[in-house]
Amino acid sequence: MTLTLDLLLIPLAYLIGSISFAVVVSKFMNLPDPHSYGSGNPGATNVLRTGNKLAAGLTFLGDALKGYFAVMLARLLLGDQSLTSSLGSWVLCGVVLAVFLGHLFPIFHGFKGGKGVATACGILFGVNVILGVATLGTWIIVAVFMRYSSLAALAAAVFGPIYFVFLFGFQPMGISLLVVCLLLIWRHRSNIQNLLNGTESRIGSKKNKT
């Protein structure tokens, strides 16, 4: 591919990221619009507040797979598997940011997107399986023991870039992942305040306190 065609992967990744599976799954399963209840966030945790665990699971899976697919498609077309400082690697950095921003600000859903946990997870698996497993493991441990999805996401966001540097050193992709994790933390700013106030909803709670 030429550089011009390579760069088209970035807007394509944004469009992929703009597919909100919380909305898609809810419509398919005749559930309320996720924007209309709970936290109003179109994500798996909010969908779980309907009591439909299958819908929540499908939402998380779909949002994760779109992040994974966008990264793997770019890696396949770019032929860049090394995550080094090549030109293709910088385009891949753009793809990572674009698919994540698509989830946060989806053009198909009035730019009202989710907080990015599942999509970030898919991106990390697309970059490297070990990186994805380590970060997801961090989320699971915190979620199981603390029962706060937001706290688990924040912990994973902090450790994700650290794991990347440990595995690959300082590479361009590390910059993109750091930006993704900072955006994820920013999207959880209300949750951070709720955690500090002791009013944050626990996983499985149908009543939202945010």
C-alpha cells in the first residue's frame, strides 16, 4: 500500500469505532436505549443494569472486537508486526487513536459514546496478546475483589502503558496507548468523584448513583 492509502486506514478505524454495540445489541434484544437509563453510558456495565447478562456480555464482546479488528486489519495491510519506529507504526498509532475516539464520539450515534473500556481492551489484544491478557487480568482482579467496574477500568488504564513499556520499551505505540488511557481516565472523571464520595454503583447494581 502507498502512504496515501495507508492513511485511509485512520478514518476507516474511526468509522469502525463509531459502531456502538450497546445500542445495536439493545435494539436487537428489544431492550431500552442505553442512553435512557442508569448512567446513560452506552457500555456493557450500563446494559447490565437491565438485568440481561447476555446483552451486557455481547456489548462488551462487540466493543472489544471492533478495537481488535481495526488494529489487526491495519497491521495486516501495513505489514508492520514489529511495533518499531517505522512509518507504518505511526499510521498504526493513528488507527489506535481513531478507533478509540470513534467509540467515545461515534458519528453514527450523535457523538454520544461510551467510556472505552471494552474497546481499549480489544486494542491492547490487537497490539499484543500478552499485553491484553495482563491488562485484562488487572481489570478482572480489581473488579472481582472491589466490585467497581470504574475502579477496575482506572487500574487497567494506569497499568496498561506500564505493561507496554515493560514488554517493548519506549516505542511510538506507547504514546498512543498512553493517550488512550488518559482519555479513558478522563471519561471516568465523574466516577472518580463518586468513588471519592462513596456513591459509585457497584457491578450488578440496577440503581445508578451517577
